[in-house]
Amino acid sequence: MSMENPLRKVLVTRDRIDGAAVELLGRNGYECIFSPPYTPPEEVVKLARDAQISAIMVSQGRITEEVIAASPALKVIAKHGSGVNNINLGAAEARGIPVYRAVGANARAVAEHAVTLMLALRKSLPKLDGATKGGEWLKGAFIGQDILGTRLGLIGMGVIGRETAALARALPRPRRPRHRRP
């Protein structure tokens, strides 16, 4: 980039993002400025003001009115994920700054995590882990639970719910008896 066309700055509210994303932004005239997760808003304000950011990529932490007002160059806020409860939407709207959400961007990861936790609980892993680390071997006293035949109830079938259901379909289910014709 030449001096008459300097790199624009994107404030990323986490300590890193995928290298390919950083590269893509760089090829398009943007430099990433990273703010460690959950940095206090007053420090984010200083960072935004000093860098004269033109965009914020929100992952973690709060985007307050003061953060939004810190850089007159700010043109857009993008949320990695769907929840925008950590962004002052009124302050963004008052300045004409659009807030975009990446709905479903991490739905697979969240669904995988949910299924992992469900399996860990069904198989009593927290209890067994704690006992083993405490010097107890529960082999003789422990009766485990099978996954086969367990029912999964999902409340809500949004993007994450549908992903969770799709993953759960791979779990073992009881076979239905086949009826033979006489």
C-alpha cells in the first residue's frame, strides 16, 4: 500500500483469527488490530481511537457506545456468530454504522460441542474422571449407561438445533423388528 492509500484497520476483539482471513483482509487493504478477549472497554476505546479503525470484527467482549464513537473512520461492525447482545446497537444505528451477523457461522462447532457434552454426561465421564484423579477406581462399583436407545430432546430447531439433530442421527438406535411375510 502506498502512503496515499494506507491500510485500513479492522479491530478484532480476540487475540487471533484464522491466518487465511488475515491474509484475505491484507490483500484487500485491511490490517487486523487484535484486542485480547474481554479487554476492558476503556482499553478498546484507546485502541480504536489510536488506530482509527474502519471496522470491528466482534467475537468477545463488549462494544460500547464509547468504543463505537472512538473512531470517526468506523464504517461497519461484523459479529462472528448471531448474538449481538454485546454490541450497543443503538449507538451503531445513531451513527449510521451497519451491524452484520454471521448467523450459523459456528453452528457446527456449537452442535459438536453439545453432542460431546451430552455423550460425556451419558457415559458419566465427569464422575469417573474425578474419581480416577482422586485415586478411586470405580470399575467394580460403577454401572454405565448405554447410548443405544437413549432419547435426545431438542428445544428449538434453529441452525444449531438442526446441526445437533443431524449429528445425533449418527448415534446408535435400536433396530426396528422386521416383519416377515408368512
